[in-house]
Amino acid sequence: MTPPPTETPTAVPGFRLWRGALSPHMQAEMVETVMRGLEDAPLYRPVTPGGRPLSVRMSNFGPLGWVSDRAGYRYQPTHPETGRPWPPIPTRLLDLWRATVDWPDPPDACLVNLYRDAAKMGLHQDRDEADLKAPVLSVSLGDTAMFRIAGADGRTSALKLESGDVCALTGPARMARHGVDRVLAGSSRLIPGGGRINLTLRRAR
């Protein structure tokens, strides 16, 4: 699973983008793999430390999973509702990490976010990891997302992330604020029941 050799230029240094890195066949296979994993680690709706439910439903794959509840943001080895370990990160995602980001260690966490209806994600930084230099790799499946990212000057720019697109926060963009303004419902039929799945690979430890 190797993305196109050339990247799409972006306005934010360190924000890397591979359009159509996953073919339609690869996307369908990945969705099947994700759905099987979610049978063992069902989607749930996290809440913020202040008790506000997130609009996305989520789960995780890998040795560690990112969770949010009234106790705070953190990584832990078990599902907060079932108490079971998270399923392993799919091999194809590990291959994608090796093919795109120049980092010596494999990811040990893969967040699975499901966007449906009016779900979105406000601007935020990924800063719960032990080494904030390690890249963050994101895979889009299903409906198109209106993604927003801030540059070093604080100004934000928006772009569409379509099914099969892959992007990464690296180097000077590792701590960039980013989020999803909205999802274009019905723009894809890939996800059973509709919506967008975002897979985010991270090195938590």
C-alpha cells in the first residue's frame, strides 16, 4: 500500500497531503477491516473533562487508545466501556505509516472517529503524546470532510479531505491547530449507514 510518489502542495509547512493514496478497492477493504475491529471495540461517545459529549463517536486500535472523560484526556490499554484490550492496528495501516512518514518507531495508537449527522471537531492540538515530535497520520474514508488547519501565523485555511486521502502533521506542523468544520453528508456510499470514518495513527509512548 504505497501512496502516490508526489504529494499535493499545501500552504502549511510540515502538513503533508497525499490525494487518493488509497484506491477505491483499498478503501473498501479498509472499511471491512475497521468494521470487524469495531465488533470487538464498539464505538462509544466520549465526554470532555467538563462533561460535554463529543459529537463524534469513537474507538481505538492498537496497544493504547485515546480516551476522554471527566478524569481528563489520556491513553489507556483498554476500552472504557468493555474493559477489554483494543484490537490490533491493521497491518495495512502500519504499512502506510512506513510508506509515508519518516519515523523509526511504529504507531502504538489508532483513533477511529465516526462522523455522522452534524458531527464536527473543533480546532485543537494533538498534545497528549509522550514525544510531540512524532508525526500524526490521518486516513479519510467515506464522506468528504471540510478540514481546517492553522499556520504558524495563526491564520486558518480550509480544504476538502475526500475518501482515500491521507495527510500527516509533521515537523513544524506537528502542533498545528486543526479540526473538521463539517462533513458533506451523502458524498460517499462507502461507510455502512453513511458518514465519514477518520483513522488517526499516533505514537503515544
